[in-house]
Amino acid sequence: MRGRVFQRAKGRGKPWSYAIDLPRGADGKRRQRLKGGFRTRADAERSLAELVVELDRGTAVDPSRQTLGEYLDDWLAAVAPSLRPTTAALYRSAVDNWIRPRVGHLPLQDVTPKHLQDLYSELLASGRVNGSGPLSPRSVRLAHQVLRLALERAADWRLIARNPAAAKLDLPRMQHQPMQTWTAEEARHFLAATADQRLGALWALMLSTGVRRGEALGLRWADVDLDAGRLSVVQTVVVASNQVYLSEPKTSAGRRSVSLYPDVVAALRRHQVRQDHDRNLAATAWQDAGLVFTTSLGSIIHPRNVARDFHAAVRRSGLRPIRLHDLRHTAATLALTGGANPKQVQEMLGHARVAITLDVYSHVSQHMHTETAERVGRQLFGAE
């Protein structure tokens, strides 16, 4: 065997070590790898044999005491320019709030799958800032995603021999919130109750087209053709570190053209008149971003405030509460149960594939199957 195994001192503890000569460095100087802390000779020999294999494969890494926290800072700085601002902020938050306080002190090369499994268990038990409560399964899986991506890059950079986050780990199951939708009657009631409110046109747009909140808030008048009854989704509002930005849709399918029902066009025209009035009142304080839905001074509306206003409007309407995102689900459900082709609904929603649409809205598939069977039956058997 290349290298040698030796015992530093007899007695208790972990006295066994190994030493092996490494290829000379770029400066031509001799290099040696020395590692101790093995309980038995067999343990030291096993570790030495693994290193020999890694050297032969070219996968061995030089010893380093860089900590996991230090490495994650380097990794974030390297990948941030290629990420969406929201994604970069999300990764930074996961590192600073969940990962670094618990395992950031560990040497990068010493991190094991067991360390990560213990981390996820701790996050599930008391992962919120200051240990104020458990972290959600979604957040724990986000922490794992960050570590898996970061440590995979560390392996590519030959900083570690292998990615410990790629091992088989037990991750918490996602807890999906049940989808809630309004009936057509409830949706009509809400639109009638909010028609004259400041954001009445926004609710009408979201309920009739299924556009996402960020897509509606990023809509510009230049993207709307009221005469033709169409709009184009080309940008969206995103939030990163509580700052509001305009960004492109995540996927090419998100960039799409959507038809507008005449009543929605009428609501947008009334909204345009209201906005012109706001502009005149604001005078030089108006911040003209060209957006359809703005604050009273013309600036971008924070998505959080839109959700707050929506919940307040629902309470005043007396309807059963649903989430703001459920307006999108309501639009899709009404379209599918009304007989719309799933492919058309997919394009309206901006899903990448029709399979996604059918999977998300599987709760209406039974209705669709029954209706299809009835149509075929009427043609075959002449049923009325």
C-alpha cells in the first residue's frame, strides 16, 4: 500500500495515523498528507486506501480548514449574478437564518450526511429565528436545496471529495394547503360588491383571467389593448429582502397573451379614469411607472398590501374567506367546468405544459369525464 500507517502513542484514545506523499505542487515542492485520530490500525488503513483511490481517480482534495459558513458566502457571491434577485435573497436568508447559526462553524471538509440530517431535525423542531418555533417542511426543504446546490459546486471545485447533501436523507413531507375556490355565484357577488372600490378592476382581472398577483401588478398600460380586448404578460412584480422589483416571468410560457371579457375591459376603462384623477391630484409627486395598478402616487403596489386589501374586501363582502391566489384557482376551475379546452386554460394560466394544468386541477376532472361521457352517449344513443 502506498503511504504508511503508524501509532503515535500507545494507550487509550485514537492513536493511529497515516502519512502519504502527494504529487509535487506547482512550485515543485514535496507535499505530504498526514492524518491522525483513528482508533485502530484497521481504521487508519481503510482511510488511507480510500485516499489512494481518490488520488488515482484525480478526485482527492487538498486539506482545508475553511468553514461551511465561509464557503457558503463564497458560493453565494459566485452564483448571485446568475440568479433572480428573489432567489438570491431567498438563498441568503436560508444561509443566514437557518444554516450558519447551527452548522456554519463546521469545517467544510468535515460535513457529513449525519450533520445535515441533524440540522433538518433541529429546524423542524425549533428552526425559526431565535428558536421561537418549528420551521415549516417547505422551509426545511429549501435549506436542503441550498446545501445540495452549494455542496455540489464545492465538489465540482474539488474543495470536498463528495457532496454529503446528495446522500439519502429523510426530508419532511410537504404540507400543501387545500385549494379553495368560489362558485360562479360567489365570484359574481364579490365583483359586484367591489366594483366601485379602488382595486375592483384588479379583482375582476384576476378572477376572469387567472393572472398571478405579481403579473397583474407588473402590468403596464402599454401591454393592454382595450380596443382589441387583450393584454400581454411580459413582466411581474417580485419581492426580495422586502424590496419590490420588476422582473421577467420565470418561464417562456409565462410570457403570454390573454383575452379580456368585455366587462373586464369596461372595468379597466373606469380604473384608467380613476388613475388619471390620482395623477392630477399628485401633480409633480406622481411617479409614472406606466403601470395599470399603482399606489395613489403612481408607484408599484407592494404585493403584501394587495393581499391585505383583498382579505379586507372579502370580509366586507360577507363571503367565505379564500386566499388571494385562490382567485387564480377559481378562474381555472370555472373555465374547465364551463367546458374550456384544457390546452386553452394552460395557455391562459401560463403553465409550461398542459399536464401541469390537469394535475393541479384534477378536482374538476371527474366533472369533465362525466360531461364527455354524456356527450358521446348523446351522439351514440340519441339521448336527450
